[in-house]
Amino acid sequence: MRPKYIFSSRHTRRARNKFTTSKSKFPEILKKVIQNSDIIIQVLDARFPEDTRNLEVEKKIEAKEKKLIYVLNKSDMVSKKQKHQFKPYIYISSTKRKGSKDLRNQIKIQAKKIKKPVEENKIYVGIIGYPNTGKSSLINLLIGKTSAGTGAEAGFTKGVQKLKLSENLYLLDSPGVIPEEEYSAIKKDAIAKHVKVSARGYSQVKEPELIISELMKDYAKQIEAFYKIKSKGDVEILLEELGKQKNFLKKGGEINEDQTARLIIKDWQEGKIKI
């Protein structure tokens, strides 16, 4: 098997065009959310908190003196909850419906620190984060799946959804956004990072074998254990053996490496492979 480690100019152009289109739209929405919010909740993946932090946005939040709460979602996918230097942070699991009470309490604590005129007594909580860190499921956990946006209001841009959490307390939701410097990322390490944290889906990847190669550098033990394959960290052996196991074959009996690699990425992104 010959690893496909080169991105063609055609694929590179396509990636650039896709992310350039997003670049003009999403940062503007994000700026509006920060501008209109009193408190910002940054949703992180509990498995990869540092990889899913948006430091560019954190600087803007700090400059505007907004309150920031870190929410580490998908805590059910980590075997041990780590302590972090950034504060305040809350561990939650939207799928297991755990941690919402702690988060609500933290929102109330931060809200009490905000001084507003009596006529401006509404508190807005902005929800931001990488794509697929679980912002929508977090909102559903806080306000219920049947809750709907309260509609347009002066000062709020299209694309920002306003949802009532409680009396005078509202959530502002927006599309998932990655750091601006990563919008046009075409380097294999940046793309591998996006796949690892599910910012890019398994069907969107152009070179899935390359991604598996990057994942195996740090998570070979976990991947091998999940599939019960002893590859000694060798990507070729892993894809060969797993392809046989799943009967992912091309005409002539050759292993379909692309299909096999995408299965690994899919299982990874669905949290089946524990770390």
C-alpha cells in the first residue's frame, strides 16, 4: 500500500475556496455575538480542550471585558477529568444530561457581577465554539429540545438565534467557528486537527489515510485496542487488517483503503474509540 500524503492543487483550490467563503460570513456573526453578549460560554471538547479553544476570540472577549465561562462538553468520553488553568470551567455531558445544574449556577454567579441600568435588565449569554463541540446539544440541555428562538430583534444580526433561558436571561447561539488563521488551512497537521476534533466530518476529508497516519502518532494504542488489531503503530498493517475484517474490498480483492480509513475516522468522531 502506498500512503497518499500529497494534496493535489485541485483539492487545495477546493479547500481554499470553501473556507474563504466561510471566512467572510462567520467571523462577522461571531463579532455580533460577542458584542451583544454580557457572558460568553465557550464550548470545548473535553477530550481536546486546548485544541478546541479559540485564542483569537478569547483575546477579543477579554478586550471587551466580557465574562467568559469554559464548558467542557462530551465529558462522558474521557476516563479522567483533568484540572485546567483556564477558569471558570464546567464539565458537562449533553448526551448523558449531566452538569447542567453546575452550569446554570455558574451563569447566575457571573450574571450577578454585571451592573446594568434598571431599564436594561436583560442578560445575554453568547454560545461559541468549534463546529461539532456540542453547542446545540448544550442549548437543548439548558432550555429543552422544544424551545425555539424568540425571533428577530433590533441589534441582532441574521444567523444569531436568541433563546430565552429564564426571566431576563437569554442565550445567543451562532454557527460553529474555527480560528480565522485556520480558515484556509491546507496543511496536513491543521486538517488532521480539524478531523480529530470533528470540525471536519469523515465524508469531507480528501486524504483519509493521511489523517489516520496523524491520529496513529498519538493514539495508536487506543485505535488498535478498539479494533483488536496488533499493528505496532503501522498504518499500512492497520488498514490492511481492518479492511479484511470488514470485507472492504475493491474488484480483484484489493483492500479499499479509503473506505477503511473513513470508517476509523467515523468511529473516532462518534466517540467509539475512547482515549
